[in-house]
Amino acid sequence: MNPQELTVVEHMQELRKRLFFVAIFFVMALFAGFYSAKPIIRAIQRSDLAASFTLNAFSPGDPLTVYLQVTFIVAAIIVSPILLYQLWAFITPGLHETERKATLKYIPYAFILGIGGMAFAYFVLFPFIMRFMMDLSSDLDITPTIGINEFFSFLLKLLVPFGILFQLPVVTLFVSRLGLINPKLMIKFRKYAYFVLIVISVLLAPPDVVSNIIIAIPLFILYELSIVVSRIGYRKYEKAEKERQLAEEERERELQVEALLEQQRKQMEQLNN
């Protein structure tokens, strides 16, 4: 059956099968995450930033909570290319072969940008925010007692969203390549997008203006970069549409010629008879 002719129920069944496939790989990735969680936690604890203070457990379950959090994040990173591929395979059956090949190439870039976003959050944003908070505590003569669960929860609260948000240019290029959005639309709604990004920066950072600005600036840059790549993707979409229309017109002309030739052949047969 043609994928374009599938019913809604059949589409949902196909999506469920693909998600089940991803879930199986996620369970397998959990084993890798379980064995790599300890060295990752140790490495973060030995970092210059974490070594400057003592991480405490305020409840017996805090170490286990941290261990499981890191395990799930590692597993999610491992399985993310498979998830992206399955989503691509679900969305693109109705596309032409050239469009499918073009959009498939975006998956590695999305994965790389996701890792880059997490690295940016860990090496740039997180140290800045923590030093700012520590300096503020020192100025107020407050001795901070930091729980290991709170420390890692706050770290992951930055890593995960930035890993997702850094994929925005590739996602924009993908949907622009399909003609679903265009740069004019993104420019038109820029002020609303900026407002949403500011809200995200407030939710991710402590309630101080400096941290919010530090987080909001890269998000604004990402949005502007998304507009640029949207122009590229939409131009390719328009070019593909023109080529498709020309091909359809050429095919229509060929069918008309074949119909005329068939009609002439029948007329000749009638005359001969």
C-alpha cells in the first residue's frame, strides 16, 4: 500500500511500531548508561568547579537518584540518533527520493549540534552561573551547603534543554526543506519567538538578570541562525517544486502525445479495415 494512502489508524500503528523499536534500543542503552554513569559522576566531581566545595547527600536516596539521572541521560544520548531516524522514516514516506536523501543527511548534524549544545551548557553556562551564585553567597556571608542531588539536577536542567535547543537550526532546515515554514514567517514572528526564548532562559537560570541574559543571548543567536538556514532550505524546496512541476508538465505532454499517436493508430487500422 502507498504510504500516502494509509489511514489515520494505520499511521498510528506504524508510529507505535517505530516507537517500540526505539524503546527496545533505549533499554539496551540503559545498560551502557548504567556502567558509564559512575565514571561520569566521578569526572564531574573532580572538575575544578565541583572540587571547590563539598557535595552532600541530604537523604539516603540522593546518590541513587543522581546515578539513575545520569544513566537515563547517557541512554537518551545514545538512542537519540535512532529516534531521529525513526521520526524521519515516519514523516518522509510521501516525499520524492531526492528529498528523502537530502533530509536524511540532517540526522548526523542534529546529533552533533545536540552534543555541542550540552558541551556549551557544561563548559560555559554552568561554571558561570555557579561562580556567580558562589560569589553572591560570599558577599552575603552565607556558607552554601550544596546537595549532590541538587547539584546534578541543576546541571542536567541546563544540559538537556540546550542539547535540544541547539538542534533548532537543523530542525528548521528540515521543515523548510519540506516547505512547512519559510523565513518570512519566522521573521514575522521573531518578537514572539524572542519572548518565548526569554521565558525559557528565566526557567533555566536562577532568578537574576545577568544569568538570564547569558542564557538568552545564545538562544537568540540560534534563532537568527535558524532564519538563515531556513532561507537555504526554502530555496531548495522552491527549486525542487519547480523541477517537479516541469517534470509533471513534461509527463503530461508525453501522455498527450501518446494518446494522439494511439488515436492515429486506431484511425489507420479503421481505414485499412
